[in-house]
Amino acid sequence: MAPDSAPLAFPYDAPPDGGETIEVAPGIHWLRMPLPFALDHINLWLLEDGDGWTIVDCGIARDETRELWARHFAAKALKGPRGVKRVIVTHFHPDHVGLAGWLCAELDCELWMTQTEWLMAQALSIDEQNHIHGSRIDFYRAHGLDEEWLSQFADRGEPYRTRVAPVPSVFRRMQAGERIAIGGREWEVLIGRGHAPEHACLFSREAGVLISGDIVLPKITPNVSVWPSQPEADPLGEYLGCLEQFFDLPPDVLVLPSHRLPFRGLHQRIRQLKEHHDDRLADVIRALDRPRPAAEILPVLFRRKLDLHQLGFAIGEAIAHLAYLEQRGRIRRERRADGVLVYAA
Ligand SMILES: [Zn+2]
């Protein structure tokens, strides 16, 4: 078998139990937190940092997560003299930033994020009037979702603030290409796009480790959605573009993703992700045998039944594929007399 088509290698068959950790590389510890969604967990990382620790990502703001963190505080003496120096958050999604404010307060440490991710977390946290996603019913109606789904979206409100503890008003900005010293090793900040606007990934050549966040996942593809706040965005183009930088990393790097299991085979996984989206784009073009709205493309991309939480991601992803094709002149978009946007091959 050529190395290019070698399957991914998973050095661990199972994650650490709640409250436990696994040391996946010297000084790099893996822990897991539960999530109340179909994707029911997130991986977090504890990095030994000289006489203290650096935490990477936080878990969602729920009592269950706080209780598990309390066990880690005790097991690793995180509140002791060998305390926590900083909390690094990869991006603004609730499973990553959720408990950042709580952790920073409990552990008396700094928050490190990229500027756009911190601003997004702040904006959604203080958006009590729901301005940012306020236009979403019109947006989803224009993309052909039926009134029954729309009324469920309207009833749900915006759940962000229920999943994220107040985000610290002070932070340390991380930028593309910056090198951060953690535990005597250098970690380079690589920026992922499309899934979130300025997602931080961390690469240490010395450790042979890439903390990939949600940008490179094994077995599942990260959500890449057009959101109501930016209806003309091209997140799929941004996502596919950002993947190219990972070919410059060593092919045998240990990838630490936010979901599922750590793996080796980074270049192979990047090729699979690109192929996956190429295949989906071809499926979308084939499905456009007549002008169709994004809602009619959903069954082409998602063969399973979707709940409300998944539907927001799924319709966003369908629009992202259509926008990618439309913005490159491969399909056309027009507005029907009833106001619905339809796409034609
Ligand atoms: Zn995410």
C-alpha cells in the first residue's frame, strides 16, 4: 500500500474516563468532557508549562463539566502553587470557550485567544436582544425551509449565552505565525478558517504534535456553514484554502483533534477532507436537475434524519456548498417570485 493511501493510525482505542487523563506525548495530557448533543464529547488538553500548566479549551458551561474540572483541579493540583498560567481557547464555539471565564476566575489566570474569536464570543454573549442571529428566520425562509421548521427556530431563541459563562473582558491576543513558549517548547499558531473565522491551531515541531481543534478531525468533517449574519460568505472556500498549510507540517505529526481520537496521518486526512468536499460538490451539481433552493439539497448532503440542533448546521452547510459553486461561476443563483433563492446548474 502506498503511504499516500495508508489508513490513519490511532494510537489509543479509547478516551480517558471522566476526571482522568492520558499523557499522549511527554507533558501533554488528554482529557475529555461530555456534551449534551449528538456529538457527545470534546477533547481538551493540559500542557505542562514549567512550574505550572496551560489549558487548551474548556468544555461547555454546565455543572457536569464544572464537577469534572474540580476533579482535575485536585488530581493535578491545578489550584496549588504549581498552578495554571493560562487558558488557550481555539475558537468561540460553546464547547470550546464555554467555561473559559469560570476557569480563568477559579484559577486566576489569563485567557489567550485570537482577536476575532474573542470578539465573536463577546458579541454573542452580550447579544440579549438576539440581534446577531435575529435575521435568521428570514434567511432560512429565503433558502426554502418550511414554516414548521421556521417556527421551531423562532421558539428556540439563541442558546449561546446559556452554554457560555461570561467571557473575560481582558484577553491576550494570539496571531497567525506567532510562536508561544509552553513548557520550554515552541508552539506555532496556525489559523484555520471556514469552521470559525480565526480558529487557532497549535503546532510544536519539537513535540511532534498538532492541536488541531475542530479544523482537522478524524472520521467526521467539521461543520462549514453560511450563517444569517453573513449571507454572502464563502466559508467552504476559506476552509479548503486553510487546509493547504497542513501539508507543510511533518506527515507523522500526532494530531490532537477536539472530537474523536488522536491520530497520525495528517496529510492523508487532509486529502480525504478535500476529496469529501469535492464529492459533495459533485453531488450538489448532480442534484440541480432543475432550479432548487438549499433546503432541497439537504437530503443530498445528509442522509440521516436531523434534529433542530443539527438542522441549523446542515442548512448552513448546504448553503456553503452552493455558495462555493455559485461564487466560482459553476452554478447560478436567482430569486423566485416567492422570494426563495434557487440554484441551477
Ligand atoms: Zn467548533
